[in-house]
Amino acid sequence: MKKIKVTFEFPPNGIKQPLTYHLIKDFDLMLNILNADVSLNRTGRLVMDLQGEEEKLEAALKWVEEQGIAFKLFEKEVIWNEEKCIHCGACTAVCPSGALSMDDKTWNLKFDQEKCLICELCIKTCPLGVMGLNGDSLFIDSYRSE
Amino acid sequence: MSKTIHEINEKIKAGKAIVVTAEEVIGMVEENGYKKTAETVDVVTTGTFGPMCSSGVFVNFGHSNPPIRMAKVTLNDVPAFAGLAAVDAYVGATEMSLKRGMEYGGAHVIEDFIAGKDIALHAESYGTDCYPRKEIDTYVNKDNVNQIYMFNPRNCYQNYAAATNSTGKTIYTYMGTLLPHYGNVTYSTAGELSPLLNDPEYRTVGLGTRIFLGGGVGYVAWEGTQHNPDRERTENGIPTLGAGTLALIGDLRGMSTEFIRAGVFQKYGITLYVGVGIPIPILDEEMLAKVAVKNKDIYTHIVDKSGKVDLDVLVNYEQLRSGQVELNGKKVSTAPLTSLIKSRIIADKLKSWILAKDFLLTEKVSDLPVHNKVNTLDIRG
């Protein structure tokens, strides 16, 4: 069994096939919809966790592509520069999945990577610039050291 | 039984003072009652670490040869106010970089000064007979300037309204990102640990009070701007909206980037997180009752930051801290903006300074106003 996180991008004219039905029925996948933004005549986006046999996952993604749906595997993840964090909690105001929360005893910020949808809202919201995508520059560095 | 500040200071010097934080004192009162705790405890320390936009730093750069009467000044491309004497300037926290906009500003310059970094100084002038130089470019840091001290016109808001958003679109405010259709509520306070909530009627805090400011020692310089003590108050004397404020002053050289941090609120602007701790002398049982206040007895209003709906929801900080409050019959998530863990570290640090005899309490030189009229800005033609 293998688990992947993937974003599907639908073309504006939608798709003819019921996507989730086929993924479950034809490829025996367990799926969990993490984020969906799909409306008529617009480019749609669907973020899912897919779990199943490796070859079935591969076949499923191949089939998805044949339907004219682009997909992107999550390689990046949100990272938290804990050392620079002041634990104010401003990011918890926008986190849709509860991946970011406050410990109700210590009032430290907690980040549960498993729950993260990589929506990136926290990156823009964090006043201290301590949330980032791995690979990107994490925070505004000193003026002169650039 | 009552104590004077002088007596408390003698106990501090003798290493006999009992000092606890405003959170610790609550448990002591629960266990031993007001009377006994008032006799035992000498000082209660408070702390807060939140965004305080009305902050800034005065700098005197020293004179170059030949000298310049600086008329326009930038520090790391952030304009500083130079409408003062020849080489004095004021760096305001919210000022934005001319080149980088909202990404870097006065608050970042202040944080970089505290970190000991070199800051690019550019100044221009029209040239005078006594100050012939018209332009200068150099680097300054906290050690090669003359004076560098923080002077914050408004810090330590006694209380503050919690924020939400009634509209269908996300709004970006100084209270953080507010999600559509009352999608969240943000609040900014250290609650029962917050300085002016522990001395709600300004009995011990006044002009000249020595405090913890940004990791160093500072003082209350004046009432803060928009000081509004006449706000509605609950029975315990605590206002249910932003009321009293403080103007604070302190040497930047004693400060640490652990307790002064630059921040940027998305699509709003730059701010400075300021760490403040104020010691409250326990003069008598009445003063102890004030510092023993609990989150459940401190109320604030939730307001619609879009300004569209006249909300009037009163909640207490125990409810806000629980992570959810009820709004229009629905549960809404809450999020803090003040760092409670940092506020606790500040109250603890101030406590350790006093216990180490490094910090003595001060008598206030003068009272903060207990009545004040706050004006609105009317448009006159």
C-alpha cells in the first residue's frame, strides 16, 4: 500500500467521467478529499489523499491523464521555522484543516504536517514570515546580508 | 495590613521579597485567600507581547566632517522623520521601505538595530553656512550612534475588542486575516497576565514607573495616545474595550530581538511586536484583589471589522481562549494575536530580575489621567 497527495486540475469545460467513482471502483483506491474548488466553466482544483496498491495508483493516474485532467503530486510541503516563531497564533485563524493549533496548556503553536492541505494561507498570514514552502526562502532575512 | 513601595524595595534588597507572576498569584489566592496572600506576596509581575504599531526609535547619528543638517533621512531605504535638529531622526515602526514596500519597514530597521547589524544611512540636505554638506551615505549601528532609544507613543492597550468579519469576502486587517461570513474571531491580549488589566484604575502604574521593555529596562513616560479611561467597566473596574494606554521609553541598547520583533500583517502593513512587563506592588488586600483577576472576569466586545454590522457581543477571555465562541447562534473558531508564551516569559524574567535584586520598584511621579475626553477627527471646510 502506498499513499500519495495529489492535486487534479480540471479544464473549464469539466469532465465527462465521474472521477471519484472510477478511482474507487476501477482502481480500488481509498481516497480522502482534502480541498475542492470546482465550479462550472472554470478551471477546477481538487486535492486528495489517494491510498492503494502501487501499480493501481500508477494506472489510476494514467487514466486520469487520459481524461484530460492534469495532476500534480505534492512534493513541496509547508515548513515551520519554529526557532523564529513567536507563537502568537495568527496563523491558526486561517488554517482550514486544524494542522496549526495552539496547545491549550503551554500556548505553543503546534503543527501537524499530516493534516496540512498545503493551501499556503498560513504563509501569507504569518506576520513574522516563519511559514514557508520547503525550497523557498523562509523569512525576510537581514537587509545587508543579501 | 498594608505595605509601602519603600518597604517592598527594602525586602527586595534584603533578598526577602516574595515575587510571583499574575498567573501564579491566582492559585495562591485560591489556596490561601486574599488576606493571607496579600500579607505574603510583595510584587506581582505582568507581561505582554503583542503587535503595537505606535512605536519607534529616536537616533542621534553624530556629526560628520564636514557636517550636514539632515533634511531627508532613510535607513535601509526606509524613510525616517528628520524634522528635528541636524542629526536627530525618528524611525517609525510602520514606515515602509521605498524599494521593498511592505516587506521591510521601520520595525525591521529597529529589529536590525537591536541585533547589532549595520544599517545603511542615506541623508540629504539643502546645505547651510554652518552645515555645508548636502549628501551622505554611510553605515550606522547601535554602537556607533550617540543615543538610540525607543519612544512608543501608544503601547499596552488595557483591553482590545475582538474582531470578526460579516461580509462575504476575506478582509485583511491589523487584527489579522478575517474569514468571510463570521468565519473566525481574532483577539489580542495577555488577559489575566496583561499589565493594565492587573492595575485597572492605575493605582500603582503612573508616570515614571520602571518597567521591562523589549528585554531591557524602560519607563512609563506619559499616558499613551488615545488614553481613554472613561470606557464602560465591569464591577471589578476592568474596561470592556480598549481604555488606558501607555507611552513608553527605554534604551534600545538594553533590548533583545527575543522581545522586539518586526511583523507584517498581510495587505495591512508593518508593525512591531513589543514585549512589556510591569511590576505591581502589593500594597494591600485591595491591590491583591486586582492582580488576582481571572480570564473569565475580563470581558471584551466582538466587533465587525468590515464596519458593516453593528455587532454587540460581549465575551470573556476564558471563552476566547477555549478556541470557540458562539456568534449569531453558531460556533466560531477563535485565534490569538498576542503571544501568551512570550508574555509568560516576560513576566518570569521580570520576576527573576527582582529576585536577583537587579530591579527595584519605583513610586510613580504623577498619576495617569482617570478621566479623559477622546476626540474624533471632524472634517471641517
